[in-house]
Amino acid sequence: MPTPDDTAVQARRREMAVEHLLFQVIEYVEARHPGLLDTLDASLDHLGDPAHDDSKDDEAVREIARKLIASARR
């Protein structure tokens, strides 16, 4: 059975892998169909934190998305 530390490490690794693959897809699509990043940026008002406790912070989630979009624009 994985320890909590193993679970956190695996979650971090999955997050890094998914982020890399997503960036590659975004760059690929944006290069062929300009406007994807603008569409993603315009959609952020609908993005929120699904937490149901005190950690819920919709704006923090949106800020992370803004940074990812800005990074993809570079």
C-alpha cells in the first residue's frame, strides 16, 4: 500500500506530465488555428475551485490558469 508521501510524489509527477502534454497540444493547435489561447483566456470566468472547505479559492485557480496561458503564449 502506498504511503502518503508516495501518493504525493505520484500526484506531483502526474501533474507535471499532464501539464507538459497539455502545453504541447495547446502549442500545436494554436500554431495551426490561432485564437485558441484567446478562447481559453476568455473562458476563465467559468473556472473555479471544486473544493467544499476553507481551501476553496476560485481566484487562485484562475490565476494559475492565467499563468499557464501566458507561458504558452511565449
